[in-house]
Amino acid sequence: MEGVSLKALKGSSIKLAKVELGAGTVIDAHDHPVEVLLMVVSGKIDVGIAKTRKIMLGGELAIIHPNVSHDAVAIEDTVLIEAYAND
């Protein structure tokens, strides 16, 4: 996907991913069958989780519960860390 750089490490039960998003990158609504833990390392991103939207900055955390629709738009160049069970 244009504007996205992904590096992932997959263990026997957990996946950890570093996601770099260029400013203006849009992540369309989607969901996962497992819980996702999200940490914004740097940047600024507009995140929608279910029917709630939040502007997140470096150092902020979020939990995305299983099967909950979420989307995002990178307002600035943004680096995220995501952790989730292997699905």
C-alpha cells in the first residue's frame, strides 16, 4: 500500500508490527478477529474505532477489541507499534 512501511515479527502466539505511515495516508475501515494494542510512537493520526474518532499523538495508546471496525488517516508522518495475537 502506498504511503505505508511495515516491519513485523511473528512469534508462536503474538505478532508485533512497526508501521510507518506517510502524511495523508488513509487506512480504510477493517477489523481483525483478535484484540489489537496500538501505540503511537511519533506523529499525529486520526483514528476511528467503532463510532468514536480520536486524534492520537506520540505516546498515546489504544485498544481495539476483536471484530471492531477501525480506520485511520495520518495527519503527519506517523510511526505506530501494533501488537496482536496471531490470527
